[in-house]
Amino acid sequence: MQNKNRNTLLFALLTLSLLTFLLVNISLGSVSIPIKDVFNNLIGGNSSKETWDYIIVNYRLPKAITAILVGMGLAISGLLMQTLFRNPLAGPDVLGLSSGASLGVATVILGAAFLPPILSSFLLSSYGIILASSLGSFLVLLAVLSVSQRLRDTMAILIVGLMFGSLTSAFVGTLTYFSSAEQLQKFTFWSFGNLGNLSWSSIVILSVCVGIGLLLSLANIKPLNALLLGENYARSLGMNYKRTRMIIILATSILTGSITAFAGPIAFIGLAVPHIAKLIFQTSNHTILFWSTLLLGAIIMLVCDSISQLPGSDITLPINAVTSIFGAPIVIWLLIRKRKMMH
């Protein structure tokens, strides 16, 4: 009972934190907007200045929603992969999907010079890059799924995913070697990740993809709890292991693939947030972990996005760098603290 009350309190605090950080995130930037005005705008009213309304609706709110979707999707992907492979170091990119997306984008950006001008101008637009990224992840997904059908051993799938990652990285390396400075710069900017480039129509597509991925994950909470005790135990409970594994891989692919396509590759969130959720809630029950990881992913992504804007200045840091700089020390500290508590 005490545990239940503690969890309810923690969830209430997380929900409150999410709403607070959403308001703070929208209020910060090169133009500082008072939180009261942000709140008025979000509940359908107007802020003190017309320009602030325009900035909130067209720039700040889409970016904040993208941060929430990216944080939720990557955090849940990490949780799924860590449970499926029973490996605390598994993240959303272990299946090689991010590398596949990078290969798609690298092929378009670095190989556009060899294509007819009309085709290359479309492919170098934001929609062309999203399409190339999605296609790259999708092709790697097909390869991983077809291999997983033939392999009984889950660890072998992990190795295959990592091999696909290495293979695509080698292709990207070869393409970059033959590229001009301008092409390299464009590809490097994409690889830093970006939350602020999405139109409302792109956000709707991303929301649908993330929604499908999260529903598939939610439907597998019971099998995920069974998987914690090992493959054989899960089978003894009458679980269709191959089907469950397939759905988990598919859910992770939809989440990671769509997020990488729209926001670029974003490191650390998928690897670290499930660990933070486990340490805060002190449980391995996926019914609790699913929702806590979801909320924490969104909160941490909003915090990282707020830091990356360097409030009060015109400079914006790459989101990928901020997630790693901000996140890695937290995880190291939490793990050391956990060890001290256990001794």
C-alpha cells in the first residue's frame, strides 16, 4: 500500500513537472516571453503582445511538442530493447535503424550532385531528407526482420543489428570521403539533430507514427514482464515468443525510424531514461515503468531543449550534444549512488 501511495505521488510530481517544463521551454529563447503570457496563449487566450502569439504558435509550441514526442518515443524504444535483449546497454539504435537513416540521408546529401537538378532539389528539401531517412531505416528494418525470422537466438539479432550499423556507417564514411565541404557541413548539421524545423503537418505525421509505436508497446506490457525472467520462462507461460519479439522490434523501429527521420539522430535519451525510471521508482514492473519512462523521456527532452537554446542569447547548441553532456553524468551519478545504497 505504501508503495502504491509513493508511486501515485511520484506520478503526480512527474505530470506537474512536465507541464511546468513545457511552459518554461516555450517561454525561453532569444525573445523571452513571460510564463503567464505563455499559459494564456495555450488555454486559448492572447498574450500581451501580438508578436509573442505568433512566436508561440509558429515556432515555440511546434518545437516543444516535437521535443515531447521525441523524448517519449526514444525512451520507450530504449526500455523495449533493454528488456528484449536483457542488456542494460541496449538502446534504440542497436538494431542499426539510426545508421540506416543516416545512410539514406548521406546518400541524398552527398550523392545529390550526381542526380538531375529537378530530382536533387526535391531530395535536398526537408521532405526529401525525411523520405530518404525513412527509407534508409525501413530497409534496415526489413533486413533485421527477415534475419530475426530465421534466428532463434535473440542475442544473435542484437549482433546482426550492430553489424548492420557498422556496415551502413562504413558506407556513410566512404560517401563522406568523396564529398565537398558544403555537402559535409549539411550532413553534419543533420547528424546534430534538430527539433525546430517541423511544420504542423509534419508534427501530425510524427504524432501518428509515435502513437502507433507506443500503442504496440503498451499492448506488450505483460509479455515484457515475462521476458524479464528469461526466454524459457516466458515460453512456459504460454507466450508466443517469436510473435512478441517481432512486435517489440516493429514498435521500436516505428518509433526510432520516424523520430530519426523528422528530428535527426538523437543520442542518449533511449539508453539513459529507462535506467533513471527504474532508479526513481525502484521497480521492474513494466506497467509502472512504461508510464514513468514515457513522462521522464518527455521531461528530460524539454529540459535539454531549454538548455540548448541558451536562454537570452541568439545561439542554439546542437540538441544531440546537449542530451549527452547533460545526461551522461546524471546516469553515472545515479548508478554510483545506487551502488552506495546497496552496500
